[in-house]
Amino acid sequence: MMASAHVPVLAQEAVAALAIHSDGVYVDATFGRGGHSRLILEQLGPHGRLVALDRDPDAIRAGAALQDARMTLTQRAFSQLDAVLNELGLSQVNGILLDIGVSSPQLDDATRGFSFRFDAPLDMRMDPGSGLSAADWLAVASEGEISEVIRSYGEERFAKSIARAIVAARQKETLGSTGQLASLIASTVKWREPGQHPATRSFQAIRIYINRELEELNTVLPQCVDRLQPEGRLAVISFHSLEDRIVKRFLRDEAQGEQAPARLPIQAALLKPGRLRLVGRAQRASAEEVAVNPRARSAVLRVAEKRSEAA
């Protein structure tokens, strides 16, 4: 099955939040199918520059069609932002955009193994050429490890039962397809929220673990602040509560700056001030956008600006 076209969520809002200067330097750290990058390029002048990253080789191949001398597109995970900018000789940039999580083409292309909607090889890697596939990991992980991943990353109440069923099943046959795993979970989980497939939380959890998505996010956020010029903007779109929690706390802590320990008298002047200023409140997709693209329902956009004194 061919991957569907990717419709970026909150695209206009996220790009507007970057407050683009025509001759500025910007980073689209999650290129996908180039929806955000195209909008950024539309606002850049001839001397502007865009650096785009994605670890998915399909995204890089799709991006080859977007031929623009102002854009540099490279296959790298966004946790390698520092290295990429160093290689390009860029010390700081005017804005960075992160659109976290899995993309529609990844979900809709059966061969990628992200979705239980198709019976396909159980892969789930955003970069199929790197690391263990979901099938390989499930073949060797302990019951406790599987349970912890599904509970922590999927917030799945039946994690122990699912892990036990996986370990028992793999002793009889290899769990090599999405259909096998989805059927096994469905037969194990006897109750689920209306309208939600029993395997939804488990597939999400395994995908997050296989791709180290939360670790990647925790790694890139400090790099983003370091690389922003004073008054540069960071815009982050997240779709999962665990991701949004990380983003919200990071931006809040960077805005508050160093805090004195409780009941310890330390002069405020001795504490490091916050490097960021929060810009507006968290934004969500409009009812109109959700009607057109249901995957926008859980999206949250948070924006912050680097303080001019935090060079």
C-alpha cells in the first residue's frame, strides 16, 4: 500500500509562531513530507536559509523533489542537531520547529509495520536501517521489560497480561507481523474504551520505545535553546501526553531559571535567570482542522522565545 500524503497539523500556526525574518536561518527538525518546510521557504528571501532533518529515508527521498538552493536536507535524527549545525558552520539560528511523533505516511504505509490496521512485517523503525525492529526486540526482551515499556509508554493498565501473553506466544511461533501481535493483544485485553482498538496503547508504546522517541526529545530540547539566537523562537508540536509533558516542563523550567532550594536564603541576583520566555498559551487544532484531519485532535503547539540577555 502506498503511503498517503502527509497533512501537517497546526502548520500555519507553527510557522507563524517562528516570526520568520526573510534573511534568517531556520531549522525544520522533522521534515516529514515537507509541509512546514515549504511554508518556511515561502517566507524566506533569497538570502534566507533552511536546514531540514529527518531520520526516515522515505522522507529524504520525498524531499528530493523540493529543490531549493536555500534548503539543506539531511537524514539525521533531530537529537543530532548540534552535530548537523556544526557541520554546516552554523553556531546559532533564528528559529527551530519540532513536529514530534509518527507521521501519516509512516502509519499508512503497511510495509513500515507501524499500524495494526494492516497485516505486515512488525518493524516500526523510523529509520529501517538502524537498530532492532519491533519483532526482533519482542523476540528477546524479558517479560518484565515488555511489561514496563507497555505500561510506561502506553499507559496500558493490562501491560502485565499482555507481556505474559507475548512471552508465551513466542515460545510457539515467531511474532513477526502486526496482525499476529494485534490479534494476540485483542484476545488478552477483554475491555477497551469505545472506539479504540485493544492494541492501540501497546503499539504506541512499542513504537516509542523502538525509536527512543522520549530520549530523542529530552536530548534535542537543550540543544535547541543553546542554538537559538537571542529573540529566536522554538515551536514544538506534540501529539502524546508523555511528549507534551516533557515539552511543557522543559519550557517552564527554562523560563523560570534557577530556583533557590526551599528555605535556603539565596539572593535572586545569584541565581541564573531563565533563558526562555513563553509565548502565548498552548494551542490546539481548531474544530475545522480536526474535522478534515482527525489526527489533529491530540496536537498541542507550545512556543518559546530566547531572552535577549540569554546569548
